[in-house]
Amino acid sequence: TLFTRRAHIVELEKLTEVFSSHQPQGLMNRLMGHNMMRKDGEAHMAERQAMFPAVSPRTVRDTWVRQFQAHADRILDELAPQGSADLCKAFALPLSAECLKDVTGLTNMRFQDMDAWSQAMIDGIANYTGNKAIEARCHAATAGIDAAIDDMLPVVKKHPNTSILSVL
């Protein structure tokens, strides 16, 4: 089923008895555990509310806009002397990864790692052919993220911030 109109999506996503996110045997649950993206109703809302302070409109306005702009400015300043660049690879990729690092609180990794691990997880949850190499890359990515979380927990406990990791 494909819905192409926003109004239909808003209406139908609430019919969780028909269009549920809960997929116990789905690839996401099998590879990354049962997370908020595969929960409905109260279970989903509990996790969403727990992280809301990190992504609220106020936090976006007061924290993330400034930090994201600083990343964009820095990356563009680095690119300017080149005269031209592939904007996807040279700008959008590092910008999105740096911003995701900030929001998640995983600032202890390189943007290249955030990009590679994100892609490995995306590939893993779309691995309907059961390719073992893709599955292994997904597992390696989640292990890398788990290690990054473990490394950052004492940091955000000592120096709380507005990141998801710190808020949780």
C-alpha cells in the first residue's frame, strides 16, 4: 500500500490495527532490537516523550539551529578554496552526519563513521535477500554505535547537554 497524500498519511497512520509499526520478526527488530520505530501507541509514545526534550521545537531553536549553522559555515569555508565540489559528498554528507552526531550525543565519532554506520543499518533493514555480508556490516555498525554510547555515557553524566543520549 502506498499513500501519497499527507492528509491520508496523517489519517491512516493512526489506524494501528491495520497499519501497525509492530513487526516482531522484521529485519529492524532482529538486527537492532525492538525500538521506537517499530512500536505503536503507548509503547511508542513513552519512548518518544522520553527523548522529546532533545528534539523539541524550543531545543531546535535554542541549540540545534546555531550548532547546525556553525557546521554548515565551517564545511563551506573548507570547500570555498576548491572553487567547486560535489555538494552531496562534500557538503550534505558531512553536514548531516555532524548534525546527527550532535543530536544523538555521539560526538566521539568521525562523520565518516556516522555515515558508514547509518548506511550499514539502512542496508541491513532492507536486506530482504538475507545477504550475510550485509547483515554482518549491520551488526558491526550497531556494535560500533553501542561502543560509542558506552564511551559517551560518563561524559554526558558529568557534562549534561541537550543531546538525546544526555536527555535519556
